[in-house]
Amino acid sequence: MSKRAGASFEEADVVENYPYRPPYPDAVFEKLLDIAPERSTLLDIGCGPGKISRPLVRYFEKVTAVDPSRQMLTLGQSLAGGDAPNLHWIEGFAEDFPIGDERFDLTVAAASVHWVDHARLFPRLAAHANPGHRFAVVSGDTPFEPPWETDWRAFLTKWVPALTGRPFDPDRQADEWARYQAYLDLEGDAFLLSAPFQQSVADFIRCQHSRDTFAPSKLGSRNAVFDAELREILIPYASDGTLTFAVHTRVVWGIIKTG
């Protein structure tokens, strides 16, 4: 029997590599605060270790962070801001976690909206929305037009089909991941860049193993070859083993449709 989608985020190797993902640009948090109608309650679904929840916890009276991976929640609690008294970590799925009579001003799905059942999720969120509630999708923590872009795409064109059985087709993936938009009256779509970010080649490679496609369990015996090939691509672009790039993140937001 195959594992459920996203089960790799419960694996120790994936969780251990997650902190190597670059942080979101500061402008992402500024945008989320700007679109929130109030700052009483924030819901972060598929929160992982709280890349959204922890930086925003000081701005909201209460933050609820939900994820099915207990291991990710444990990691989040150990990181900066993870022990804030107004940050509530809940192990569960966004579609059916115990929500009680809670209502939210802002719901954020960061790198997670493609994992959920939209037909179940959005009616539930609408029933627990405060007046003016906004739903925001945050996606992308990868380099923006780095000098190794051409080599990176060639690398993905080889490895994505080898691991998934599907061609590397970012346009098709983007269309699939955008299906949630049918449930929203869209209000905005922002592409945001970070200040220059530095990361060692070794940590950049570790970051890839925090992603479902390149989870160590999926690479298996090919893990060392994957790492060696990626290292060979990146080293020419590094200075003393360190890469410099801007992080590119997209924020899409709107109001959940009702009726």
C-alpha cells in the first residue's frame, strides 16, 4: 500500500533537513499583516515547523498552527518563537482537526495548499471565519534567477522523472497547485523578493532533502549520486563554498466564496 501524500514530512531525515530551507522574505510577513482585517486570530494550516506562525506570533493575540506531522511540530516548538504562550500547536489535518467554536481573521497555507482536500477544507474555513476573513497562500522559498538556473533546470529535468515517474513540467504543476483558486474571490497576487541570502553548498543540498520529491527515503541508494551531481553543478557558482541569492516567494489572497 502506498503512503498517503505528504507522509515524507513525518520522516526524521526530512524533518532534520527542514531548517535548511531559506526563510521567507520579510515582505511576505508584511503583506500578511497588511491583508489581515484584524490581528486577533491566525490559523496556519500545514504549518510544518512554523515558518509562518513563529514570526507572526507576536502580532496576533492567538495563533493556531496545524500539521499532521508530530515531528514537524516538535521541531517548531524547539525553534525561535516556538514556545510563545499564544502559539497553539495542533497535530492534525486541516480538514478535520478539532476546531471547536474558533473563528479566524486570517488563514495561511504556506507550501501546503496542494496537500489538502479543497472541497472539504474551504466550506469548513468559511464556517469559522470572522468578518473580513482572508485566506492567503504562500509559495516558494527558492532562489530567484540564480546564475545556476540553466544547470538547475537540467538537473530537475533528469531527477524529477526518475523519482516521480512524471516529467519535470513546472507550468503543469503550477496549474494543478492553483486549483484552490476556484474557491476564492481573489483580491491580490504579489511576487516578493528577499535581501541577498547566503547559504553553503552543503546546506543548499540538505535543503533539497527537506522536500517531498527529494526525500532521502525516495532517493534510497541514489542519494549519494544525487548529492554529488548537485554539488558539481553548484560549486562553480560558489565563493568559498557559499552561494548568494535572493529568495522568491508568491503570496495570493482572497475571500472564501460562500453559497
